[in-house]
Amino acid sequence: MNTLDALYSELTLKTNAKLVLAVMDGLGDLATAAQGNLTPLEAARTPNLDALVRQGCAQGRMIPVAPGITPGSGPGHLALFGYDPVEYQVGRGVIEALGLGLELQPGDVAARANFCTLDANGLVTDRRAGRIATSVCEELCAKLAARIKKVGDVEVIIQAGKEHRFVVVFRGKGLEGPVTSTDPNREGLPLAEAKPENARSAAQKKTAKAVAEFYRQALPVIASHPKANGFLLRGIAHQPAIPLFEERYRLKPAALAVYPMYKGLAQLVGMAKIEGPQTIQEQFERYLAEYDRYDFFFIHFKYTDKYGEDGNFEAKKKAVEEFDAALPILLRKQPDVLAITGDHSTPCAVKGHSWHPQPVLLHSALSGSDKLERFTETGANLGSLGVFEAKYLIRLMQANAKMFDKFGA
């Protein structure tokens, strides 16, 4: 524990406050001429967010990792949970495996996988295999699992996720991550070779060898599929030690997320996974039902990120409007502190994650009012929170919940 975290822990008081962190994944965007000089958040009709802002909110912008660094979803969310994403680096495969309910054992190495499309020359033509249906993914994973039980002395566990996503866990003696991704990161290139990140690590070399053998056996099994005839492995790593959320913040936490990766991130820090809800309306309804059982709720909404990655401005705008339309459900039991933000920006113009600071809204009895009319990137630029690192958001939420004693005389 670093000196500042130790100080926060020393000052932390246990209260009965309720805190909610609502994450509109990839919320931040850019106002470009092609979009009428508006972001999806600015263009969206958001009467309920507008009303909340007029009640009195503080706004600002958050840097997810450090200036200029584009984060993955893992670092972006760990920062929102108050963990320095540089200090706590977690492989995406570990997160996805936990989110799918897999129990990882010491020495297991997990990889997050995407089905992809390969052409006759072995070049990647679609990194997401046309976003195949979940049922197709399940069928292909069952086929692979039936054919490939082990590679050498390493057991292979395959678990389907949503759409084109799945997880591969390598279990055996002498394995360790991280090894490099097989994703070339753009279309038109061949699959990359998985390599040890530490060239002197025998355990990482063994993991890379297991990955290569898995590819050798798996690709022929799916070669005839018209879209998903290949796959990419990313975040190939083992599970690190990480402090638990409840011990760190004296808050009993729960997560309401639909996609496995975000359930995994929550589980990694000890949040209870509340299963069942599939829409933002259902997630907010379940929050109401679970209100008395937990102190902190992480509620995740995926679609702002999904449509940002597609470069679909209209769909991202409508996703914001969908979130806004459901917001009154949450506000039936208004928490003492409510933060609404993204884990990073996913601008439509970029069609991917970016380094741009994401907007954040903070509402509580002590947040004050920035006297703004709406929650937008433009308004957030003017807000009293200024620009700060995302890892401090949870601390600001605690402060607004009166969870800190005074420091010094």
C-alpha cells in the first residue's frame, strides 16, 4: 500500500451511505464537423440527466491512466474502482474468465479470445467475425472443446462468451503469463505469434508454446466456417494478487453488469456479481431490489462503447438516450452519492478507445452546483471538478458521503 492509500485508509470512516457508480462504457467522444460539431452525448435528448444536473451536480473530465495513454477496458475500470492501473496490471483473459464464472487455479493462464475472419492467405479481414450471434459462438466453442482437451501436458478449457467472444484457459505445471497477443490489431495482417514478454522466463516460453500448439490443432476444426474461421487471443496472463474493494473502502460492493468482462473486473476486486438483468432498465430495477444489501453499486452499460467502436454516431446517441430513459428507475431510491461517467472515451471518429479524458458527473448533497444545464463534454470542461485522474473518483465519492475524518490538526 502506498503512502497516499495508507492515509486514505487511516481517515476512512464507516457510514451507512449508499454510493452508485454508473458507467456508460466509452462515453467520451469528440465534436467533429462530420457530426455537426456535436458529440453523441451533446446531440442526445437527455431530459432526466438534464433534470439531475439542474438539481445540483459537479462535473469534470477524467484521465483514465495518464495523459496520452489509451486504456483498455481493464485499466479503465480498475482506475474507476480506485486502483492505480499502472500498479495493478491485469490480463484481459483473467478478467473475462472470472466474468464467465470460471474458477481460476494457481498457475492457470487465461486468454480472452475473439473469433475472426481469415482470408485464403491467412490475413485477418474482420477482427470480430461479423459479430456472430452468441449461439454460433457457443456452437463453435463446444466443437473446439470436444476436439481439444489438452495440448501436450497442458489442459485446455474453453468457455463461450457473448457474440464473437470466448475464453481459453491453459492449466498445467510451469505456466505463467504474460505472453504477447496474437491480435494484429487491424485488418489486412496475419495472426501474430504469441511470445514471452520476458524472453528469459521458462514458464512464459512454455505458455507461448502451448498457445502455438492450440492454434495448430484448433484452426482446422473451424476452417470451414464462413465468418468465424480464425480467432485472436489477447490478454494472455495469470491472475495477480489485488486488495479487496470492501477492505480498501469499507463499502460492501455489488456489480450489475451484462458482459462477462465487466463481471470479471468486479469479481477481481471482490464485488458480488448480481446475475440476471440484461437491459439497463432491468439493472436499475435490480438495484432497487438489492438496495438494502449493499453499500456500493457498480452498474455497467456497454452500448455507448459498442457503437463508438462501430463509428455509428446515431446509434451511440440513441444508446445515451436509452440510458437516460431508464434513469428515473434508479432515482426512485436516489443514492447518497451518484457518479455517472465512462471508463474511457470511444470517439466515433476513432472507432476505438482513445486517450481523451472522459466526462464525469457527481451528484450528492455536498457536490454543490456548477450551474450547468446539461451533462456534456463541453459542460464538463467548465465544471468544478476540473481534470483529474480517474483513480481518485472513488475517493471523491467517499468524501461526498462524509466517509473521511479530518487530516491533521
